[in-house]
Amino acid sequence: MRRLTRTAVFTAMALALSVVESAVPLGIIVPVPGLKLGFANIVTLFVLFTDGFPTAFAVTLLRGVLGAFFASTGFMSMAYSLAGGLLSLFVMALMKPGQKRVFSLYGISAAGAAVHNAAQIGVAFLMLSDSAVLLYLPLLLIVSLFTGGVTAAAAQLVLARFRKPDLERFLR
């Protein structure tokens, strides 16, 4: 019951951050269509490092489905969200070290952001059957370094509040 409750709370937090993020007009600052900072990925990173992959998978899946449902954006939005979210989660989980630190939290987050963008471009390419969308990928990959860094910095602040021996090496 505790795990179910934590998953529900984390999902609600990720959904709330997605709503807040949608209200932030980044297009005014950076003229990149569809650009988001990835606030909900703060929750994904936190859950991956504190509760593990199964819970992070559930939160990501529920966030994608419920986010599309609540925003009334339909199948297309859900396809983009799930493809990006789940693929980036798998990559971040693979990069998350066991006993040895190979990648920093910033590296893991930036890779997750890059894979998220690549997956969404892949979905756009499949749905639109137009190779022109692939031209947008290099710009998104460059931007993902910044957005992944912002997400990692925020996740690090949150993780720092939870002192666990296995988290200590990521917070130095």
C-alpha cells in the first residue's frame, strides 16, 4: 500500500509540474517550437534514484496517459509523451550506476533529455511521413544539454534533502 501511495503522489506531482510548465511561455525567450524544460522529469529522476525503476516506470506511464487525458490533447500528445518519457527513462536507468559512478546526475539527465527529444522526433517522422521533421533534431539535441542541466540541478536540490548513502556520491 505504501508503494501505491508513493506512486500516486509522485504521479500527481509530475502532472502538476507538467501543467505549470505548460503555462511558462518559453517561446518568448527561446524561439524553439515545442520547447519545454522538462519539469516533470525532476520527479522522474528523483523516483528513479530513490524508489527504483519500477516505480519510475509507473509514474512515467501514468503521467503520459493522464496528462493527455486531462489536457484533452488526445492520442498524438500521448504518443509523443510516452515515446519520449519511457525511452528516456530506460536510457537514464541504464546509465544509473550500481557501485561505481560512471555518469553524473547531469550526464544522466542530459542523455534522458536528448533521447526524449529524439524519440519525439521519431514519432513525428512516423506519423507525418515527412523527413523534414528530422532537420529539427540537431537543434533539439543541443537544447537538451541545457534543459537536461536545468532538470538535473533541480533534481539534485531535491535529492540533497534525502540523505542516503547511495545518493551521496551524486551530490558532491
